[in-house]
Amino acid sequence: MDQPTPHPGPSGSEAQPVVCASCGTRPPGEIPPTWTCSVENGTRQYFCVDCARANLRAIEGRLDSSWW
């Protein structure tokens, strides 16, 4: 692909709080390694482990979350 890789946003207290883009769940602290990150239309979105497992085939097929 010819698109540049987006750089991560600010860290620490400057960062936006992370919320699951599907169900609205918030992690208890930092983003757990079991959460999935997806860049859709230039926006970084995170999905909790439950939503990621429920939509694994769509994620692997690179479908935007609006399709699931």
C-alpha cells in the first residue's frame, strides 16, 4: 500500500481516553494487549477483546467496522 503509517498520538495525560468503538467499554488503565486497533478513514479506533472476537472474520477481511 502507498499510504504512510500513521504515528501514534500523544501519550500520558495528554492522550484521549480509549473507548471501544463498538460497545463503549473503557479499559481499566492502559490499553490491554488483547484489544485490537484499526485505522479507518484516517482515524485510529480500538475494539475490546469481546467485540474483536465477535467480529474476527470481518476484521481479518479488512472490512470497516460500519459493515459489521
